[in-house]
Amino acid sequence: MPENWVELMDSYSYANQEFNPTLLAVNEGLDLKKVENLTGRLSAIGLLGFDLDDNNFFYRRLPFKTSRILTLNPRLKDAEKLLAEGKVQIKSNTGNRVEAEVEGSGVHHMVLLEADQDRCTCMWFSKNQGERGVCKHILAVKKLLAK
């Protein structure tokens, strides 16, 4: 996601304090997947919380500058390193399905991005199944596709 989108979404959530991501996408004519990526990214850096009872995100301001928070995200930093070292290779991209290979330490991880689910063969993904955010391999593939 471009940094200016993150800043815009942060401003939107500040102005509205709480919102439903699906309704936001429908009302503003935005792609639902992009809204999910934005809310996921803001949640990962601590700028959004999620209320399970109301199914709404809510604005949460941490006492850090957004740019500083982004530099502290270890998975994002690792994903950028993988890209800088040329360790991410797209094997196929049909629009609805992307298959990629990411070189790790002595192993190659397979990443699969589909409309309904992203998957990776790494230990992080195996252990957390996306519950704690995406792994550095999925992040790297998504960043490569966004270029």
C-alpha cells in the first residue's frame, strides 16, 4: 500500500472514530480488498482497533509518528530486505491467483495469494494462520505486485 493511502485512511478513521470496512468500501466505491489491506496495515501498526461485538474498526492514536511506527514493523522491514536482495519471484499471476517463490535461509517458501485467502509455507504462517497478520513472505509478494 502506498504510504499516502495509509495516511488518508488514518485521517478518515480519525474523523469518523469508528467505521465498518465493508460499508466504507460500498459507500465510497472502493475495492473491498484494498480497504481490507489498509485496515489490516493500520491495525498492524496500532492505529486501528477492532470491536468484535460491533464489527467495527475504531480509531486509536499511539504516541508515535506514523512514519516511525512503519519503520519499527519487523515483518515489513524483512519483506523489504527480501525484495532488495531479489529473493522474490512471481511464478504465475492470473489476476485471481498469484503463485510466488521466496528464498529463505536454506529453503524456498511458496506463497499463494487468492481472492479469499493468502497462504505461505513458512513456520510463521503455519503457526499463526494469519491471525497475527501476514508473514514477511506474503508481504514481500504483495509489495512486489504493487510496484
